[in-house]
Amino acid sequence: MDFGKGDLKAVNVQALSSTGGTIEIRLDKADAPVLAKVDIGKGADWKAANAKLASAPAGVHDLIVTLPEKNSVEIDWVSFE
């Protein structure tokens, strides 16, 4: 993911979950600091959820999505603004 000059402030996630849950987005490795925590509501339909970024990354990074609660969450897409 190319974050450009680092002027992004939020993440949007299209997801669904039969249990609800929280996803954590990190950069480059699974034990990196959390860039954002996104709460995914319980439901059978795809819904957009968003969260503020903890910091504004710049440059190119790998996105790592973790499920600390081990709930069932399906992700369709992730975008930043």
C-alpha cells in the first residue's frame, strides 16, 4: 500500500461478521504498533466501518490485519482517506 506523503487520517473497511468483532490494522509485521482498531458490527450484510488512524504513515508498507478476539470477520476491502 502506498500511503504517499502521510496525509491520511482514517481507514474505511467493508466487512461482515456473524459475531461482531474488532480488527487491528498494522504495518509491515503482525507485532507492529496498531495503526487503527476498527469495530465491525454483528450482522449478515456487508457494512462499511471506519476508524481514525493512530498516526499518519508515509511511503509504501504491507498491511497486516489481525483479529485479537478470534471472532469471525470477513473483509471485502480496505481504503484510507
